[in-house]
Amino acid sequence: MDLLGFGRLDTSLRLYLSLMVAMLVVPIAASAQHPIFKGYENLFTPPLNYVVYRTTSAVKVDGHLNDKAWEAAAWTEKFIDIEGSLKPAPRLETKVKMLWSDSCLYIAAELKEPHVWASLQKHDAIVFHDNDFEIFIDPDNNTHQYFEIEVNALNTIFDLFMAKPYRNKSSAMIGWNTEGLRSAVQIQGTLNNPTDTDKGWTVEMAIPFQAVSLGNSASIPTEGTLWRLNFSRVEWDTSIENGRYVIKTNAKGKKLPEHNWVWSPQGVINMHFPERWGYLQFSKKASGTVSFALPYSEKQKEFLWAIYYQQKKHYQQHKRYAPSLSELGLESLVQVGGQANKLTLEVSSRQFLATIKGQAAGKCWQIDQDGLVQVCEE
């Protein structure tokens, strides 16, 4: 969901609001204490992680979540507010578990809900106008060319492709469809019936790897493959009027803000910060036998993101990017996980390229003004 409506705002205002909202969040424990992160601590809390195991048992996508295959899959942590521990825990529980096969990623979600309702039935309707469950997938972990799939309690799908985040002058490609997607919803109670109390609803999906791969060939995970992924639940406050659920409004008749509950906290009220999503690590080994291992490169990239955020702030203030690290108050040599790394910065009037490279053997990583992260060109 475009939680702040940035897709409908002028690009410069959209970017400004993204960064300002991020900075206004009260800082909490950061993954790094280097001065480079000062003022952006909320954007550097460690993302959550999940090891997803390959299933050898069949998964019937019917929404019941009672297949034998699911017994070995662990539930994620319960969802929290999108801003993390800064806000109270959600009043309703949400959790997810995952599996994979040679063709699909399987997702099962359980949403506790005493009043299950939904109204939208047309594919690609703006499903988050109902209560919904959302999936965000970045298989390449570069914050570009990622996928979003939303579903409501009627099993209505809203899916889209993003070439890059809204903040980087992009828009949603709603015409993209998750080809071959199988999804099902089960209601533990009755839908759209305010006279009773429900237990909730469950979602089950099989997302083909081909559908979230670029090019003609499916990118099938192997042992240790790492994706970035997050889940969101949109929940509206409602009242019951004339036997119907109605979203509550303020004195001016405007809808009250929705609740945004997520698996891995974003630190900002915007799901379209892919660098803040959780980590999904694939394994073919026996369930429960693998520990998540954060690649060293992910620690390096944090320094690139700190430069990115500071450059965007600098541009908003001065209408140009800072020409040097020193103008941003940064030094070129930093310690990452106890190893020396060198930062460099190349700048033109409307572009920049920041790089980081360990002084020991290892890859060089770069980020540009669009937030595209990739291995340095040789």
C-alpha cells in the first residue's frame, strides 16, 4: 500500500515528506552506532529474518493451513506497528509462515479479527480500502524491480510491479499480474455479519518463481539465496451502522487513519522503503537446522544508505547534492564489522554515486541517487 499517498503527490514533495517523516520518528536502538547514522537511527534497526525451508510434501492452496507440510514451518514473530516499538503493539494478532518448492514460494497468514468484512471484488481494485494482507518481494535485494500482492477477505487480489520506489520518481505498474498465482481465503466466522463475533481469517498463497523473475527464465532459489520481503496488514477502525460495517470518520467526515501492522518494522510510515524489509533466506536442509547468516555486504550497504539519506536531505535544503563526503560531515575510512572500509563519492549537479569497499578482499558496492544498490562496475 502507498501508505502516505506519495504516488499521488508531486515527486519533490513526495521525497521530502518521505525523508521528513523518517527523521521525525523518535530514534530507537540502532544496528550501528557510527556518527554517520545520527538522525536516522529509526532507519537502521536490524530487519527481521526468516529461514524458509524447501518442502517435499504437497501444499494444497485452500486457505485451511492444515497440510502436513505446514507442520514443520515456523511462524514469524507477531506483527508490530509499522514504526516499530515506538507505537503500542497491535490489538489484533497477525503472523505468517513460509515454505518453498522448485516452482513456488508458499505463504500462509493468520489474521485474528472479531469482525471480518470486505467489499471489493474486482481484480486490481484498490484492496487496501478494505482491511487487507499485503506481501512485498524484492528478489534481487537492490530496492528496484520489486513486487506487491494484496488480498482482502474476499480473496480479491491487487498486484503490482514497481520499477523503483515512489520516492525515486516511479509509479506503480498495476497492469502487471502475478501469472500463475494461486490464493485462497478461509473465514473463521462469517463474512460481513456484524451480529456475531468471528475468530479471524487465513490466507494461503503459492507465488510462482517465474512470476517474480525478470526475463524469460524463472530464477529458482538455491541453498542460501537471500531475498528482501515484508508483510503488511491494513486495519481500519469501523462502527456498525444499519447492520453494516462503516469506516469511522472524524468530525470533518474524513476517514480516520488506518492501522499499519507489519512483520519487520519499517521505522517510517511507508512500505516503499525496500531497504527496510526483512530478510528471507532459502534452504534445502532439514527444517529448523539452519541459522540465518547476514552477509557482510549487508553491513556495508548500511553506510551507503546513510549517505543516500543525507544526500537527499542536502538536496532538499540546497537544491544540489553535496560534492564531497566532508561536506556531509563524513570521513572516507570507516570500520564495518571490525574491518576497514573506504567510502568514495562522485557527484554531478543532479546525480551521485557512493561506493564502499573493504580494504581486505571483497566486492565493492555502490548506490546512486535513485537508491539502486549494486556491485561496482569494474
